Amino acid sequence: MTTEGLDADRLGELWDFGDPAASERRFRGELVTAADRTAAAELRTQLARSLGLQCRFEEADRVLDQIDPAAHPPVVGVRCHLERGRLRNSSGDPAAAVPLFRAAWEQARSADADFLAVDAAHMLAIADQERAEEWTGRGLEIVADSADPRCARWAGSLHNNLGWHRHDTGDYPRALAEFEAALAAYRASGTAEQVRIARWSVARCLRSLGRLDEALAIQTELAAGPSDGYVDQELGELLEALGRPEEAAVHRAAAARKLGSAGAQ
């Protein structure tokens, strides 16, 4: 069950996470014609998020200050806590974000707002690294049990984030299991780009496991698609490890052109 006031699919249509400035313009435009005060409040939470993605944190907080959660259904309070938390986390203060995400989680669970509860669990797993496994597990439990079909969209992100958490701690076998689960989830309900990135992550983890030929096969297939410096970067690492330094140098040069100084090994 969900108690959201504004059509959530409409909110999704307004978002382009790759272009938060364009999203900001769309949210400002929608605010002009918002159907009611609650719809306007939800739009403001997403406007604040778009500002936060542009690192305009103080401006985003001022937008959220315009909302009185007590004057609206619970979903507005959930969204306010989520976006306050995202602002704290993105500005480099995850410790301040955790209680905000926890409040969002508790309020969403009380309101049966499953989609937002999973969002809160996903953010808690990012901000509270010591409990990442626990929060990811809670999110996946909701995904498995919820009657809200939108929750299935979270499975890929949850598995992917847990995969990187495990990879960063050196637990490569269990990280691979999560990356493979993310790939399966994205193949079931994700975009082609999400599937492509998930395949890259699987291959990256295979490299960490020393399964170089398998990793190389995946990255070579990916290289036949859209130009991607991260794929070239991985091909350079793999070919070097396989004793093919001249080929590796070609891909490293391509990665440098495409990524500049961005990207970690």
C-alpha cells in the first residue's frame, strides 16, 4: 500500500538524474500549476533534491524550510527527511544524515509507503557503512514482500551498493554474488544502461578475483558498445595483467582522453 499524494510516476517523469539543472527547471515549472498544497510540497522536496545534486546545499535547505510536514499527509514528512538526509550526506556529513534517514524509514514504515521505505533503507546503507548489510537486507525484504510493483526497481541498486561495500572490504566472492544479483534485477526491470553498468561491475569484481579471462571477455563485449572510458580503463588493467602491455597502453591512453583525471582503479 502507498499513501503518496502526488502521482509518483509523474515525479519520475520530471527527473533526469544525469541533468539535475534540467530537472530543477521542470520542478519549478510544475510548481506553478500544482494541483494543491500537498502536491506543491512534494514537488518542493524534489526541487531541493535537484539543487542538492548541483551542490547548492543551502538553497536546497531553504526550499525544504518552506514545507510544514504537519500540514500534509505523512508522505511529505518522509520526503522531507529523505532530502534533508541526502543534503547532509552529499555535503560530506553522513553522521548527520543517518538520523534523518532513520526518521524517514520509521515514518514510511508507519505509513505503509513501501517505495519510500526502501529508498530510506538504501540511503541508510550508504550513510551508515557499519550497518550496510543490515539496511540492505531490510530494503530487500520490502522489495520481496511489497504489493507495490515500483519497489522492484530498487533491487538492482540495493544489490549493487552492497556489492561495492563488500568489494571495498575485500570480500570479493560475496561482492560478486551481489553484482550478479544486481545484473539479474536490472535485466528484469532496468534500463539498457543499467544492465551495461552492472555487467561492468561484474567484470571489475572478476578482475579482483583473478578471473582475468572472464573479465576480459565481458569488457571486450562492452567496448563494442557506446564509448566508455571506464571500459577502456579496465581493458588496460586486464591486458597489462595478462602480459599484453602494448595493447594495454592503447586502452589506457583512450581512458585518459575520455576520463581525464576521473575514475579510480
